[in-house]
Amino acid sequence: MEENPQYILSSLDHALDILGLFFEREELTASQAAASLGLSRTAAFRMLYTLAAKGLLSRAANGSWRLGIKLFSLGQLAQSRMVLTGLVRPQLTRLADETGETAHLAVMDGPEHIVFVDKALGRLNLKMDTVLGERRRAHETATGKMLLAMRTPEQREAYARSARFERSTPNTITDPAALLRELELTRERGWAIDNEESEEGLTCLAVALIDPSGAAVAAISCSGPSTRMERSRAERLAALRRAARAVSLSGG
């Protein structure tokens, strides 16, 4: 991405530069950070302290700073998502080519949201085109409902108790009991539908991607105008299932 200096936050820029210093050393003091980046020791200490408060750094017994466990977790997450997108992309492209609709790959991002991590645009007009990295409330999307449905009953009930039920469209589910019924139906039939629940005029169908342990690690979807999706629901579901099976086979 081309940098535009007017959008750079200097304090955040310095904080990220501090993290970059750990490529060359295991531990870092405030004085070392200040000297390396041309900052005052006070400013360097406050940045180190803030990074530690967010779990990105930890304080060693000798008073110096080390990388925190959250950075390790983020690195593992980024690596797993890169592997996942590489594995799924050929089938995602094939799904979009076969159906003419937009195909998405989504994963859970925290307990209540999904994030779109890859997509393939279809050839048909009036297509859905999301921004990769976009987060949405799980129960408003087909991919999210599919992943929620694969949780245990206790986990589904916990989501229904804590989720924010805000109406995005007239069809958005806003009743916890109705959501639990929808998730049970989704689990039984093996596919999910967003029937104009996140955007009016748009319908989305989704199925889960299952790893060898039986866990649902992601979901793939096919999205398009509601009238078109309703006419061809059976064909779209068949294409989704073929894509999911192919991903499992190629990952086996």
C-alpha cells in the first residue's frame, strides 16, 4: 500500500517502530528504545508501558521489556489464515465462476463477529462486493450463522445471551429465541441463509469448512440478488457443497 503521510499517527508510528526493534534483540529497555528512535526516555517508557497494557509486551524481572503472548497469538492467527486462504482460494474462484455470484471465505473474529478474509467476484451483474477484513455481527450473516450453528448448545445459548441484536433490515433476527431456533435448523440441514438480514435485496447461502478433527474452521458463501438466489437456491447449494468437499479433499 502506498503511504500517505497525512494519515500517519506519529505516536502509533513510533510505537510500531519500538516493536520493530525486537527483530534485533530479545529484551529492550526504555533507554535503548529512546536512543534507537530519537525519543525522550519518558516518551519511550510510556509507549512501552501502553504496549504492555495491551498484552503486546511483557515486563521482565530486570525491568526490561519482552514481546508479549498476544503478539505470538496474532502471528499464529495470521499464519493460519494465510494457509487457509491459500487452500480455499482455488475452490472459491471455481464457485464464483460456476454460479456467477460473489463467493466469500469468512472466519470468526472474536466471540460475536465474522470477518471476510477472501472473496471471488462472479460474472453476473448486481454482485455483492465486500471489503476484505470487513467485520459483521455473526448472526446477521449466512457464514456467521453457519459457524455459530456448529458450536455446542451451551455456546450457542451464551452467544444469544450476550449478542447485540440491532436491526439492520426488516428481516434481521432480533429475538434470541428465534436465533437459537434458526441455528438449530441450520445445524440440522447443513447450510445457512441470510435472507436479506444484513442488506435489503441481498441473499447469501453458506456452508462450513470442517477440519480433520470435526471443527468448523471457516465458512464459504455465495451471495447475490434475492430474486436470482431464490430461483437457483438448489443449484447454488449444490455448488457450495462441492466446493466444501473439494477443499476438504485438497487439505487432507
